Amino acid sequence: MTLRVEILFQQPIYEKNMEQFKLDFFRKDHEMVNINFITLSKKKSDDAFISFCLKYKIQKNERTNIFNIIQNEGHYINFVNAEDAEFNLGLLINNLNIRILPTNLYVCWDSFYNIDVFNYDDVIKYFDYIWYPKVDDIIIFDYSFNFCLMIRHDGIIYALN
């Protein structure tokens, strides 16, 4: 299933999803380009969390603790930090040996309550506009949870796969 819907910048962005200031910076730097994403409904976000729990054998009542769980049970990616100037998310995903790259990437801004779905290429190319150091803790995953990355506010990355 491919989800690709263009959201215009004039539409309201809800709290904890990709914030308006990020879109404003993006638009200022890329006047002729739109970044494509959709925000999942509460039900679809809940469904994604249930699928995540089933895939990684996590208790559903641990939702508010999900970042700690990923940090404790995930694999620390020690060869790269998202704050590094040369950080390349696409290269990191390739290093995970994913056989088929996804069409879309899901970006979870909190404990699976708010999820934006981006075109894979947009996330790779414009990652610096999506994740901001010092303020963002995000979880990035594909539709089938073949991989899951948590990128902390300090650039440290953990992987579940």
C-alpha cells in the first residue's frame, strides 16, 4: 500500500506533529519544492502502535514508556550520530541491510500518538528539516516494521530490527 498525499503548507499542523516552524524554514530554503506527508488519525496511530507491539513483543500498556524500551532493548548504533554534519539517514538505513527499501517512512513524534507519513526520499533528502537536535526524540519505521530507529534529541540512535 502506498500512501502519498500532498499537504499544502497553509493547512494547520497539529501539536507534536511536524511543527509549523519547520515547514516555514523548509519553504524559505526550498521555495519551489513541497515536502509530502500525511498525519495519521488517532485510530491509525493506535493501530500502528498495536502492530509495533506485536512485532517487537512489547506490552501495550507500555505506550508512554516506548522510548525507554527502545533504548533498553534496541541496538545502539555506535558508528554514527545524527548531530554529525555528515550524517546520512539513507546510508544508515542501507547499513541495516533492508532488502527492499520502503516507499514511505513513518515518523513518530511521541509515544505513537502522533505519526506523520513521509515519502522515503523526502525524509532522506530533507532530514535536517524534520529532526531538530536538542528538541526532537523521534521514532522512524517502515510500514511493516522491518526496521525501527529511535533518534534521540542528542543524536544518539538505537535500532530495533
